[in-house]
Amino acid sequence: MPILAASILAKKVKLTNVPLVKDIFTMLELLKFIGIDIKINKKKKFIQIENTNKKINTLAPYRLVKTMRAGVLVLGPLLTRYKKAKVSLPGGCAIGTRPVDIHLFALKKFGARIKIKDGYIIADAKKGLIGNYIRFPSISVGATENALIAACGAEGKTVLSNCATEPEILDLISFIKKLGISIKINGRKIIINGKKTVKATIKHKVIFDRIEAGTYLIAGALIGKKIIIKNVLPGIIKNEIQILKKIGAKITAKKNVLTIIKSKNLKKINVTTKPYPGFPTDLQAQLMVLMTQSNGVSKIKENIFENRFMHVPELKRMGAKIEIQNKIAYIFGPSKLTGAEVMATDLRASVSLVLAGLIADNRTIVNRIYHLDRGYEFLENKLKKCKAVIKRI
């Protein structure tokens, strides 16, 4: 998503290994609306992007931003290349307030004038953005990405500190370097030397989805006899692998392949969600399902989003024994789960209910799966290959 936003800065881009998920297609619709030519090959999973249109529309409307938070990422590149932008306040999953304050704080530091009116962020920088020292008040993935892309076209040097350092941000930095921008990273500090013109044509292979890989690892730990996950970089998800091993999962890593075997004796564990390299909030719901099968009382402390336990009532309807106090979920296991009709409240909650359905007695029906399609590519087909009894209605 951030790489697609950063493509606004270039003339021609070819992206390979692209995930065919709903959010990607929504972002491509947004780029088309702006005036960028898009060609996608679904079979070979690549996208060609050409930005040679002189009549660019610097508007990101509500109808294209309302379903995904990442739509706000076009704010930085539009502002830095075209000196103005009007972007709808974003939507996405209802897992907390997730304000764009930190995005706007950073862009103002570049000299942008910003106001919010009628649900839109209206920004301009008539003389262009100017590089600056910017320390984020708290670690934010989206704000780091927006500021990073904006800095590419800002005049002079920009220093970003207290940055998010997720693998996806490192992949974005790799992409930006191919544009010809000088970037150095040191811990949570990123130094960018901006330039007005960038390399005309670039190619980039998108990194694998570590949350998707983590979800299938958890599925394997729950019920897999022997699940093999290919085309991953185990080093990127080593923390997640270690946590699953502590619970009792049997995992082996070899180059870009992970193999996982279900354990007969799952142990309790305490986990706190944290910014990378800590345990990701986007795997919290999936891990909770595994904890329902562990022996003893496991704990998850949610430190990133305030409303990220909305899947708990649905899991309890299936027989899970879970109590929430403040930001901590206490999961009592092992629990026998029984199939039920349940409702997905957000992207990761939806897949946690699918995982619960795999181990529950009888039939589970998951409603509102449009959440699921935003971040998982052909989930039911991949699970069917592993002999799951699952179908889309």
C-alpha cells in the first residue's frame, strides 16, 4: 500500500509479487481517479503504473478512502510532487480512534499548510516542502510512511526520529532508493536527502505478507499435521516463530520455507503487542484462538489499539472462556469450541473466527467476510489445499 502511494512520485513503475486483495484494488482505483494509468496482470501478479498525465487530480474522495485507512498515504506524495492535496479522512477497521494527527504533525513540519473541513484534509505547500528534523511523538507506521514519502520531494535533508521500523517500511525504503533518493536508517532514525526529480522507470518485488504467513503458522499449530509455507523470510517473523515454539508448536525454518506441525501439548503463555520487532497487534486475534487450546491461563496485553478485543464476544459464543480486564485478555484453556453463526468486526477478527471454526465441532458460519477479503488472498482456497472443509456462500 505505501509503495503504491510512493509510485505517484515516479513516471513508470512495475511491481511484482503483488497480493490480490481488496485493499490493493481499492488503492489502484484511487490512483486511477488521481489520473495515473494502471495495468494489472492477475495471473502473473504484477502491476504496471505510469504517471505521465499532466492533468493530475489531487483529490482522494471519501468513497475510495472510507474502507481503508491506507488511503491517507497519498497525502504525502501528492503534496510533495504537486504542492497540494485534498484527502478524505480515512476509514478501515473499527479497532480504535487511530487519528491522523501524527501524519499532519509531520507534514506541517515540512511547511505544509493544513486544515480539516467537511471531513477532508486540505493541504498545500505553494513553494514546495522543506526538509526538517521531525521527531514523532509516538511510533506510528502510517505517519512514518507518509513523512518518508513526502521527504523524497522536500528540499534539503530530512531527519525522522522515533520512527516505526516494520519490514514493510524497510521495503518502502528499498523502493524509494530505486527512485534515486539517498536514505540512511539507524535504529529508529531515518535520514532522507530529497530531490525534485526521480529515476523515471523502476522495478520492485514486493515483500511477502508476514501477517498472512503468521496466520497460517497459527492455523498449523492449531490443527495442521504438517503445513509447509513457502516464499517467506523466516528472519522477519522470528519473534512470532519463537512465541509459537514456546506455546509448543514444532516449527522448522529452511531458507524461504517454514514447516509447522501441531503440538499435542500446548502451553500457556503471556504476550504483549508492541511495535516491530515486538509481537504484532495484527496477529493478536489469531493467537488468542490458539490460546483457547493451551493448558492453563494465557494472557494477551493489547498495547496498540484500544478496541482490538471485539472478536472476544464472538469467540465466547463458540465456547471460549475469555475475560477482559482493562487492556488484558485472560484466556482459560483448553476450551472445547462449538460451531456457531458469528460476525466479523474487522480484518483480523474475521480470520480468527475462521481459525476457530477449523477446530470447532459442527458448522461455523462467518458473516461480513468483506473484512477478510481486504487482507487475505483466496483464503478458503489455500485452506482447502490443506484439506479444510470450508466454502464461500
